[in-house]
Amino acid sequence: MTEEVQQTLSSHEGTRRSHKVPGLGVEIAPFRIPFHRRLETFAILQWTLTFLIGGFGLTFFSLYLLFTSYYWVSFLAYTWIIIDRWTPSQGGRRFSWSRRWKIWEHMRNFFPVELHKTADLDPNQNYIIAFHPHGILAVGAFIHFGTEATGFSKLFPGIKPSLLILRGWFFFPFLRDYVMIAGLCDSSKNSVDYLLSKNGVGNAACLVIGGARETLDMEPGKHRVLLNRRKGFIKKAMEHGASLVPVYSFGESDIYDSTCNVPGSKMRKLQEFLMKFTGFSLPIFHGRGIFNYTMGIIPYRRRINTVVGKPIPVVKNPNPTRTEVEDVHTIYVDALKALFDEHKTKYGISEDISLEII
């Protein structure tokens, strides 16, 4: 644990002096709190808004501009999307300085979030880093692989992480370029192929394996990952001979209160229909607010500890059979379970709790 994170934890423990509104059960945040906590709240608020409504919000804004004297701004934005359409699948457009913005450190300290290393990664190889679980915002994945707030480059020198997200993000005007400067790329097959074969060595394609679908099965206190039918990343690792690196983020599923609707229920069918139509899931969840600790879209201040497991060597096989993919998938699942079991008690999980694979 870094000294800065220790100070943040001490601050969290010593400044929460809230009060409840009688009859409403709403816990109001105190007016006088350290300024750094205000900065932390602002940092997570901007990412929450970006993640939840940024894309559609900026799209509607750009359409509005078409009917104003600033129509040319939208025209240029959409023209740029067409001209630059291949960049998200060809390594993106990262800028190291943006990954070191102070705002990401404030976002890290809000929870706080820590990254733990169990083994070195050879910079002369390429990797697929498989992150579990998705959670609501995939906070851990972004902070670790989209910024330097938790010191990824210091822990794994010579490794360049590229967090892969839904291709749909890169059709949103303005937002696409904002996320690309952090090193984010689209999660298409072509994008993975480029990172693992046409971009030299020392590359890490970072995938949140459960994706949007996993958020519909998420519950606080439950350790459940969508993996049984997720084998595409295994096949890509085999095609390129890239080592697989299992990653488990303890606490990722606990930063929001959420409802898991039973498969087959009307609400679940609606969620799955909307996800199929838009590509984005719509889980039912809530966190805290800006000025209260009871209800809102901001996540709770709960610690996230992300553990990076040992790399699993994968023999290059340009045309793996289904059976061969299944065999490597089994090895990967066993490694992920072992990683979870080895570290769970360090982060407050009972010894008798097991990782649920669905």
C-alpha cells in the first residue's frame, strides 16, 4: 500500500460526520470536509457521467448544433469520425501525458483503488490481460489500464496496456477522441489482431471479459463472472501465441447496490432486448449522491484491490480446433479460480466463498 493511499484511507475514516434526514432515511454529507475529498468526488463524477451518458449526451448535443449557427462544429466532428474510422482498431491514439493527469489520481483515491502484482511480464512478449469482473463502471480496468494512477508502467516496465471497449464508443462525436488519448481501442477482432501482431512486442490487449452482459448478473457481495461461453479471447491468444494474464478485481462489484433480475423475468427480457439493440446493458443500480451518502449515480467509497496473476504461456496455433480452444479455456478458468482463492482472504472474503463461473 502506497503512502498516498494510506493517507487517503485515514482521511476517509476520520472525516465522515454525516447526519440523517428524519423520516426520509437520507444520509446527508457534512458541509465541511477536506478539499481533496471534493476533488475526488468531482473526479469520479466526471467519469461516471462520461461512462453512463457521455456518448448519447454528446450525440444529442451535436445534433442540436446542426440547427444553430454552430452547425459546422457537428459537420467537422462527423466528418472526422469517417476519416479517422480505422484508428480505434489500429492501436488508437494514446498520449502519455493524458494518462498522468492529476484527476486520475483523485479518482483512484476516491475508493481507493490499488494494483497488486504477483509476477513479472516479459516486455519481449505480447499479452491478453483478462479482467474480471466488469462491475457497473469497470472502474478498476480504466484506472489501471487507461491511466498511470496506480503505476502500471512502474510495476510492469516495457508493457504498453491498451484497454479495449465496445466499438460503439468510437461513433460518438468528441467522446471517441477523449477516450482514445488514454490508450483505449475498440474490442473488435481486427483490433486485437493489430495489437498482437502488427504493433511490435510489449503490448497488452486488456479485455473486460464479462462485458456489458455480465453487469446484468452482478450483485454486491457476490463473486460471479461470465466466462463459460467466453472463448474468443482464448482463440486470439492461441492464434498469436500471446500469454494470458488473469486479473481479478476484489471490490469491483461492491461499489454500487444493484439488482440481479432472474433470467426469464419480464425485466430481464427487456434488459436483454435493449442490450441487443444498443450494445449497452441497462442494469438497475444506485450509489450515492454528490451531497448525500444514500442515493445517486456516484459509486460508494469502497476499496478496490486488483490482483494481476501470473501469465499463462500459450503456444502459437494459427488455426486452433474447438477442442484445443476448450483445453486452454479450462486451464485459464482453473488459473483464475486459483488466483481468487489465493488472495480472497486478504481482502475480507471468507475462506469458504468460491468464485462462481457462469
